[in-house]
Amino acid sequence: PGVLWAKGKLDLLTMPKVSLVGSRELFPANAAFAAAAGKQAAQQGYVLVSGNARGADRTAQKACLDTGGQVISVVADSLAEHDSHPRILYLSEDCFDAEFSAQRALSRNRVIHALTNKVLVAQCSLRTGGTWDGTIKNLRFGWSDVFCFQDGSEAQMELCDQGATAVHIRDLNDFYALH
């Protein structure tokens, strides 16, 4: 986008980053993957980029912050709704005080995917929802490399057919090595 509205620690934009996206309703193994991604981001010195939505986003963000890490949260609601935090940068594509909308939630996915060169997909529904839509657009336009948790779902297999790479939780031990 031409402009991003921000609230918080702007220098997080200059640090190494990894994005995490996923469904709002998670299976236990997929929730464990999201939490491991957040924890590993903190331990490896990466800023975690996510969308602050219920489910995968918040699971990863909480794990990252609980491990002492830092988060960039691309929100679909008003920046004024979010309390300042010393280790969080909130971003909005529209303006500082725009209300939540489904369109904003979908639109922010491209920002989440484009802010980093590696995106981790914790869980996705097949051909439906924001995670699917944002990830497919990323794969089509090549904004960043996509790594899907290998959960054996039809969605994960289809994303891999489209160019994503399947990974296990153990693969998160070295983000730099993900290819």
C-alpha cells in the first residue's frame, strides 16, 4: 500500500520478520504449530507479523510475546482500540480510526504476506476464507515464500500444489534454513 498507519514501535519494520497466518478455529496440532512459530520467532530474533485475529494469529502472537519477542500486528479495526505495548507495532492500511470490516480483514492479508519474505500457514480451509485467499494471491504474485504446516489437509496439499512448501514443527527450529 502507498501508506500504512502505525501505532507503536516503528523500528520493528527494519528487523528480520516472519509472518504467521491461519484459521480462526484450530485443530490442536495446528494450534501447537502456531504457538511454536511464535516462540521460535522470539527465540531466533525475528519479529512475528500477523493479523491479530482469533485463532492462529493470536496464538502465535501470545507465544511470541510470552517468550520475550516482538510483534507487528496488521489490524482490521481501529488502531485506537489497541493499547500501546513496548514490543508491538500495530499497522492499518486504511486510517488510524477506521472501524472493523470484513473487507479490511481480507485486504490486510496482502500486507501480512508482503511484509516478510517467509509466511507460515498454520491452518487453512480449502478454497474459502481469508487465509486461503491471501495465501493463493501470495503464491500467484510471489510476494514471499510460503510454508504450510503439513497437517495432511486438502487445503495444505492444494497450497503445496500451487507452490507452497510443507513443513513440520521441527522445521521451525531454524527460520533461516527454510527454503
